[in-house]
Amino acid sequence: MDKKDRKKPRRHKGPISLEDRLDIYWRQHKRNLYPEELISLALTIEGNQLTKELMKERVLREFLTRADLNFDLFDRMLNATKDIFGLKKNKNTKNEFLKQCFDICTENNLVELTEAGFPEAVAELFRRIETGSISRRRSLQVLIRFFKVTTSAEGRITLWKKIAKLNPNEDDLKDILDLTYGKSAFYKVTSAIEKYIRKRAKRKAKKIIIRIKELIKEIEKQKDKKQGQE
């Protein structure tokens, strides 16, 4: 091939912008940062809003490529980048972050995220409860904890319906009834709990009566048997 036919490498026309320099530098060196250092960077990024949002999203995506991330790291990164989580353009990044985070979350971790204001954590907890991934007793403890911190009547009635399906014991019922009893705002919740208690008491009484009758029959059979042997 003639030298004249060879294509010369394209050269950048004019000076490189600061944005391009930042982009090049980030691509060259991002792999050298540990999760803790990425969290620190996300916390300290300054600049105009667009640059700040772009860099935080880049840092967050790079963080998700690291192996052996634990809940503490996820929680710290969440606090460092939560200001960009509500942005529509970062929806996919947020979903991927929460997916990876939930994969290593215990129920207590999910409760912490819920109390920090992430409804997605509530949905994940409810999913685990409904699919039986959490034991019945542990599920009750989580739901009752939510019931205690929930301040809306609608929220409490929703939680109560889930609690009722798990057959709460007397102490559980007393705890949640004490939170609503005598408060007009929670009249429907209180009524629902009291109705459940009455129904369960009737079922219990019915079982007791049935058992008493069974024992009486057994006693009569024994007497008849003895009389027949005499």
C-alpha cells in the first residue's frame, strides 16, 4: 500500500475541554479506587448541579462493580448519593443498586432502610413475608414494629390484615391494641382487632367444649365397660 493511501490518525482539533479531561481521567483511574474511597468521593463531589449529578452517578455505577460489598458499604453509599436517587434518568442505576443491596440484606437491614425512607425496602420485606422466606414469628415481629411506627390509620389497617394472617398470640394482640384503643382516628383498626379477638375466643371456647364432651364420652364408655365385666 502506498504511504499516501494510509490514513493518518485523527487528531483532536483544538484544546481538550475540562469536561473531556475529567472523563478521560476518570476512565483511566476509576478501577484503582476501593469501595470506601468511592464513598468518600461521592460525599465530597462539588461543582455545578449537572456535573455533580453525572459524577455521582458514575461513582455509584463503579461502586456496584466491586465484589464483596456488605450492608454497611451499601448504607454509606446510599447516604452519599441519595440526592440523585430521585432523578428519573438514574432510575436504572437506582434499581440495580437496590437489587444488589437487597440480595445481601437481612430483615433488620431492610427495616433500617424502611425507616430511612425507602419504600422499596418495605415492598421487599412484604415479599419475603408473603413467600414464607421469613419465619412466622420473625414476620410478626417485623410487622408489629412497622405497626408501632406507622402513624396513619390506613397504613395500620393494611399492616393489621397482614398480622392477622400470621396468628398473633395474646401478647402481640395486647401490644397493638394498646396503640389504637380509645383513639378515634384508629377506630376502624381497633374494631378490626377486637373482632378478631372475639372470633378467636369463640373458636377457642368451641374447642374446649368439644374436648370436654369427648372426655365425658370416654368416661361413660369406661363405666359401661366396667359394668359389663362385673
